[in-house]
Amino acid sequence: MKGLDARLLAAHEAGDKSALVTLYQQAAKEAETEDAAGFFLVHAYVFALESGHRDAPALRRRLVALKREE
Amino acid sequence: MANDLSPTDLSAVRRPLPQAQGLPNAHYTDPAVFEEEKHALLFSQWAGLAVGADVPQPGDAKPISFLGVPLLLLRDKQGQVRVFQNICRHRGMILVEEPRKIEGAIRCPYHSWCYSTEGRLVSTPHVGGPGQNLHPGIDRSTLGLIEVRSHIWRDVVFVNISGEAPDFEVMHADLIARWAEFEQPLFHGGADSRFELAVKTNWKLAVENYCESYHLPWVHPGLNSYSRLEDHYHIEQPGAYSGQGTLVYRQLTGDDGQTFPDFKGLGEKWNEGAEYVSLFPNVLFAVQRDHCYAILLEPRGLDETVEHIHIYYPSADTDPALRRKNTELWKGVFIEDIGVVEGMQRGRHAPGFDGGRFSPAMDGPTHLFHDWVAAQVEAARARSA
Ligand code: FES
Ligand SMILES: [Fe+2]
């Protein structure tokens, strides 16, 4: 199993939006501070929004709750 | 030469047809006049940009550069066709580079600001610092995509770049009424019913050539047998459109005698009647009992024009072989016209050509277009004076 960083890079390379949504959520989960988690959640949300991913509404709600999105 | 200091003299163009001259050479050869006409004839009018069939499904997006202006043709999630400036409100980056489907939102490739297909700015990642998509200085409601005024008629997407023209339906009420019987669903024939022709000519010469029937027996001898000169009449609506009609339109028949279905409920006149109209500035239309077409003239430069041809039928279900035959027939006709529109363009480089003398009997529709051009250019000059 490749590390998260490598898988993120590969997903960016491949333009695999669905993988990016999943991997950035995982990165958020593994982040050590709320700020770092917020950063990754933003990325997960943006790629979900772009691709019409089913997680987009839930990601937005989480960011709104963190006062990072409206 | 024309420039801000010495505009072209259009007085001879504005005379009545028997005494009039055609537009001066500079209107075909001078970059300064091309620039002047770009605003007066294309941006301030309702110019044909594309067709709805270019973006058939919700989310379909097609970037189009129109005279250098980056535009985005988009069918929103509700199914409405819209035209936006194809740029991000952040740093002005081009948003969409290739025709594609927008699955969710349009994400700018630079810093990932996201826009809905209706043009709303829906997310501004890290705009307030890392992980923070909000900032009091960023009011998303004022930062949506810039929408360009558009109107769809007969599937053609018209745009008014200046935003100041009267409503399309007001400006073109006369042609809309004239062809009211054809106001019914049009079905684009699909991939076999669209083609492009790149022509080395100023776009106006393509309009002028389309208006007139004078050249038919000479340039289209094949059409002559069933479309003689005396079976044609002029169509002249000053300030809006001109063209020609025929009284002897014959339906295309396939090898086994098959024909296309007719549009529903057409009056008698259309049994053997058909009309071909240049709607100013740049869309050439045809209506016939069993199919229609639109030719969008895309001005790429002073002497560079791309003709985008789209053929429409009364039904979604037409015979593919007959459709292809029809496309080939029209393509052959339009190719026959290339030699003359390119030849007239080269002819405009003859020093001292006075714009030419019209046939008082045959060139009414052409002069009507020249007179429209002259009137629009003069009006624009008066506005900027
Ligand atoms: S230019 Fe579009 S997000 Fe920065
Ligand atoms: Fe012709």
C-alpha cells in the first residue's frame, strides 16, 4: 500500500476527482491540528463540488460548521 | 486609408440603389475599419455565436473565442443555454479550455474558485488563508461569472456583446413574424448535418453573396434547372435583413423515392416556396418545407471567415442516407460560392475601386446590406463624436 502522499499525487496526475475526494478526506482525518484538517477538507470539498460528487453537501456542512465555508 | 482622423466616406453607399456605390475598399482591407466595424456591426448588434445543438445536454460547456473575446457557451443544470465571459473573477484566468461536460461546478484551474453552471460563485478556497474559504472582503454574490446578453432563435445563439441593443424580439420582429409558420421544433440532423468551410474573405462578402439570386445561373448552374432566375424574388427589410425567395422549391428525393417529412401546418405558399435570408449582421438562414439551415459566419479576421453550417429537420427521426445526401448537396452549393467571395476579396485590393455599380434590378438586397453597414458605422461614429 502506497503512502497517502503518493496516492494523492497519483490521483492528481490521473485527474481522478473521486479518488481526490476520498484521499483528501482521509488526509483530513489523519491531520494533527484542526487547521491542517480544515485545509484538506477544503480540497476534498472543492473536488467534490467540481465533480458533482455525492459527498459535496456533507463536506460543505462540515466546513460551514467550522466557519470555513458558507 | 481610414483611421480616427479620416473615416471612410460612405455617402455614395447611402444613395438610392440606381446611383449608389458599394462599400469602399477599406471596409474589406483596412484593419482600422475592421476594428471599427467589429464594434458597430458585431458587438453592438445581435451576432450569431453558436447553436444550441453545440451544447445538447445540461452541463455541456464550449469555449468560443468571438473576435478575440473569450466566451463560454453553457447549458446550465436547468437546461437553459447561457453565454458567459470565459474568465475567472479572481485573476482573469480562462476557465474552460476545451469543450466538455461540467459535472458539478466550474473550477478555475488557477486557484480553484468554483462557479455553478448558472454563473454563481459557490466557493473560494483558502481566500481567507489556508483552510479558510471566507473573508469579509469577498462578497460572492457580487463575483459571479459575467453573463453576456444572449437570445436563442431557430436554435441559433445570438449575443449582444455591448449589452445595449434593443431586445432581439423587438429588433427582429419582422422576420419572426414573416416565418411564424416555421416557429416549431427544429431537430438538428446531428454530426452528418454540420460542417465548416474556411474561406479567405471578409465576412461581409459572404453575406452579400447570400442575399442575391443574380449569380445563381452562373455560379450554380446545377441549381439552374430547377431554380431559374425568374422564379426568384427579392426579400428586403431595410435595417434588418435581405435575401431571396424561390417559387419552385423541389424536395430532395432519395434513391427509393423517399423524402423528408414536412414541417407541420405550413400554408400553400411553402409547397414550392422557400426563402433564403441574411439576418444582419452574420447569420444566413433558409426555410423550406422539409428542412432548414443556418450558416453562422465567424469573422476570424479581415479576410478570414469560417462558415458554420447546421441543417435542421422537422423530426428527430429522418433517413440518415437522405440526410447525408442533402448535406452533400448543400456543401457542393456553398463550395461553389467560395471562388466568388474569395475573388471579390482579392479584388478589393485594386487601388481606386469605387465599391462597384449595382444592378438596379438585381442588386437591391445587396445594396440594402451595404446601406445597413453604412448606417451602423455612421451611427457609431456619431455616438463617439
Ligand atoms: S484566477 Fe481563478 S481562482 Fe485565481
Ligand atoms: Fe450562391
